[in-house]
Amino acid sequence: MSIQAHNITKTFGKFTALDNVSLHVPSGRLVSLLGPSGSGKTTLLRILAGLEFADPSSNSQILFHDQDVTATSAGKRGVGFVFQHYALFKHMTIEANIAFGLRSLARAGRPDDATINRRVNELLGLVQLDGLQKRYPSELSGGQRQRIALARALAVQPKVLLLDEPFGALDAKVRKDLRRWLRTFQEEIKITTVFVTHDQEEALELADEVVVMNNARVEQVGSPQQVYDDPASPFVIEFLGNVNRFSAITAGAVDSGSAADVIYVRPHDVDIQPASSKEHQYAIEARVQHVFSAGNYGRVALERILNREPFEAEISRARLRELDLKPGDLVSVVFRHVRLFPKGVYTESDVEGEQLVATATAAQ
Amino acid sequence: MASIVSRIRHSPPPKTQSAITESPWCRRLLIGIAVAFLIMFLFFPLIAVFYESLKQGIALYLSTFTDPDAIAAIQLTLIVAAIVVPLNTIFGIAVAWAITKFSFRGKSLLATVLDLPFAVSPVIAGLIFILVFSTTHGWFAPVLNETGIKVIFALPGIALATLFITLPFVARELIPIMQAQGKDEEYAALTLGAGGFRTFWRVTLPNVKWGLFYGIILCNARAMGEFGAVAVVSGNIKGLTSTMPLYIETLYMEYKTVPAFALASILTALALVTLIGKNFIEWRAARDSAS
């Protein structure tokens, strides 16, 4: 079941939550809506679910598998919705929670009690929480509650699964476990899934496709690798992962012909060499501020000699040991990849990129 | 390790338990004042009611309840409560629902106006209804005279005044609870295909049931005990439009102390039952949210 949304605009009073947004989710895919709070991602999800409705306009439309559901109510769209804070019915047992959707069906289509019971047991097995039928939501941990919420949403056999920050209320360890579990779970049952998150790590790890949103608009759509390696805008590169910013002036005035204002370098694209080494003619001089050696790789906080601009490098721990850096050391730094907006990606071998680094160096 | 533990255990206990504690006799003085006030203004009157009503024997006490006027007063009070409490329960749920689940123009005005019965003197509340429904100079005088419906000095007037006075009780209990609960559970029910009625009956109502019971109990206590507004609209006709509080006053004015206190003891017992009920509900609600 594919989802298509065309030209969705939503305003709350004077605030624009969504500004002419379109979205396409292919059948069976796991798509993440990623963005900072206030970017409109949750509003978009709620509009897909029918919990909110887009501002009326002639060309706004929501299609589920080519069927127009723009004006269909939430209960008739066949969506499963999972809330950040679970929204389980507190006064009902787990069993009654999961069966709620089935018991809400019109009498003609409602299964008998035995069938409902069997279905509840199947779903509990599916989310690996057998035996909790008679418990109440308050007796369960956060991770268990969210899985029950998922089972409840799946009970009515929805065509589409929508999750609003499903791991947002859980602690770090549970969050990680549960998202791996969701990934395999979704691959197994192959239900078209859209989930909202502000956590870029979560989006990149979980989704087939990431929709990066900012300020009521879609900034970029692509696979996790595409949006990380080939960000479409300064917002995307700054939002996904760490990045160093150098203003164009400090980088040595990519002169009048260039439109770029800012140069971006990922910390893992920064290479540190001893100051004495003259092997690279375009190296930049910097001073070591701090060395963080705990973790999978070493992080080095640096300050550029030219204009005291701070930046960061990530290097392997082996390399860090080899260099034996201490605060105050002078080093020479080379950028492996440089990104300019709106001009594109530059590598060392690009002529322009070399010029950039060269002019930057010359300006020192 | 063990030595540290034993050292801690053997260290002298701290002299003060809390940073905000006062000197012992300052504490005793404050507690003493509080207890003295409670005895003088709460326990004494309470005991006095039962003492005065029973001091000339149980027979005289019980004879009060064979007086036809007293029976009429008790009946009227029960009828008024039976009309007012269900109406205000429905109204309270509707208003609390509207205020917490929808956003609309004038919402904060509605929430403010809801408190009007608390702010206005009951006597004025009664006068408002006389102004509107009086058969001589009220706004609806022509209609009332034509149809022969009596509002003032009759049951409808008493019910209206009581309705006005007890309007906020249920809504005021429900609004904070519904606000704290948010709308997610209702939205969840909606996406699961439940209709509005099922969502209300199965999801919203069970979540607010203790608050609702509490609101109903308070509403009932006030409906039975209201004096000022009812005194103005009822005309206090013995045996016809005299509710229990009004009849107690009449008896007292006629120096019939024992029957006055005997009826008062029933209203007092109602108050005590209300308090016990309230505590029971709070206990159940706390237990429900803890489990």
C-alpha cells in the first residue's frame, strides 16, 4: 500500500506548520520524517492518519494506493498509529487494549470472542510479550508498553503504520534495542511504515528512505547514505551528523566569482599531521585545544592559527596514539572533502577544491 | 567497607531533622492554635447539633420526622437534588469536554463565566430568577400568566436557583483531570475505528470517573444544603416550597429547638457522609493511579 501526499499546506492561526509539502512512500517501505521540533513532521504524520486535516485547497490530496482518502476520517483510513507516550487505555487490561479495535468494528464484521482472543494471543506473540493478557499498562515497562501499543495498532490489520516519535520516551539502551527489533519486524511483515523522529541516528539506522524536514518544508528525500554523503542544503549537512563550518572569508575568500558563503567539512574528513611534515602543500596550520580519547575514535578540538576559528577532527585511536597530541601542539591539517553550497562537493583532486584550499593556505 | 559502615552507624545522629524546622515551643504554639480553632469552630458546633437534637430523648428526636411539614421539606429537598444533580452532571461533562478537547473562540471566557455562581452572592442569584420569571414584573410574565406555569414560589424556581448555584461543581472537578490526560487516548481510539460514543463511554469516562463521582457528591451536598438563593425564589411556604435548610430556619425562629436540630442533624450527617465519600474516592483514585 503506497502513500502519496500532494501539496499539503497546514496553518494554525498565523503559524504555518506545512508549506505545500508533497511526499511519496512506496509500498512496503520504512520511511522516516526527520527534522527539528517545529519542522512540521508530526503535523504531516497526523494529516496522513486523518487526525488533522490539511487546509482546504483545490490541489491538496492524499492517496493510499491510488485511492483518494483526503476527506476520509481516521477510523476509516485503515492506519495503525503509535504515539510517543503510548496512549494505551490505562484502565483496560493489555488484552482489552489490543482487542479494542476489533471490538469497535460494526457488528456485521466483528469477529466472535474466540477469534478475538486468538488474535490477541497471536499479536502478543508477534511483539514477544506472551502471557501479559491480564496485566494493566501501568505494570509494564516503557519498552513493553510501546510494543503493546504496536500490537494494538496492528490488531485491525492496518494498511499503513504511522509512528510518532515511537522511541522518544524511552531510555537510550531500550531505544536502541527496540529500534533494531522494529527494523526486523517491519521487514518481516512488510507493512508500509512512516515514522517521525528528531534523532538523526535513529532515522539513518532505521529507515529505507529519509525525508529531512525544516521550517514546514521538505529539504531533501533520499536513502540514509544519500542524505548523509550528499546533503542538498546547508541545513541538511548541519542537521545530520557533526560538521565544521568555515566562513568563506576565512577560507581565503573564494573570490568574487564564487557564490558560496560557507564551507563545510565533516570531522572525519579532517586529517591531522605533525606540523613539521610538509608533505601537503595546501595544509592549514592549527593548534590543538583538547584531545578526547574515550570512545571508538579520537576527537581533537582544534583552533585555526589564522583567525582562531574552532573546529573538530575525528581520527582513529591508533592515529591519535601515533601523533601523541597534547593541548597547545601545533599541527598541520588537510581536508579530504569540502562542501560548498550551492556549488556542490569538492575533493582534494578537484581543481577548484584545490584552489580553495590553496587560497585558504595562501591567505595565512 | 565494614568499618566505614560501622563508623557511620556509630556517629551521633544529626541534631535537626529538617532545615526548615522551628524551635520546639514555637511548633507547639502553632499546633495548639490550629487545634484550638478546630475544636471551637468545627467540633463544638458539630457535637452541639447532635447534642441539642437528642438532649430531650430519642422519642422527641424521632417525632420530628412524623411532622408532615418536615416530611414535605425532606421530600422537596430530595426532589430538587434528583432534578439538579443529573442535569449538572451532564452539563459539567459537556462543558469540561468542550473546554479541554476543542479550541474555539471565547473558550477562556466560558471557563471564567463558569465560576460566576461561586463569585455571586446566592441572594442575588435568587433575585435574578425573580426578575426573569416573576408573574407580575418578570421578563416572561405575559407567557407565564397565559400558560399558568408557576416558576417563582414553586418547584421550578427552586430547581432553577439550585441549578445555578451548583453549576460549576462537576465541570470544575473534571477540567483539570481532562487537561492532564490530554487527547492521545481519544485519538488512539479514533484511529482504531471507534465512534464518538464508544470513545466517550469506553475511554474518556473511565479515565475521569473518580473526579466525576467527587464532583457529583459535592454538587449533591450543595444542592441539598443551599439556603440563600432558594429562600429568595421559594417564598418559603411551609409544607409546599420549604426545603430542609429553609424549614430548619423556620422551626428555629418558632423556638422549636429540638425539631430544628433534629433536621439539622440529617444535613450534618449528609455532610459527614460526603466527606467520607470524598476520602474514599481520593483513596481509590490514588490506588488506581499507583497500581
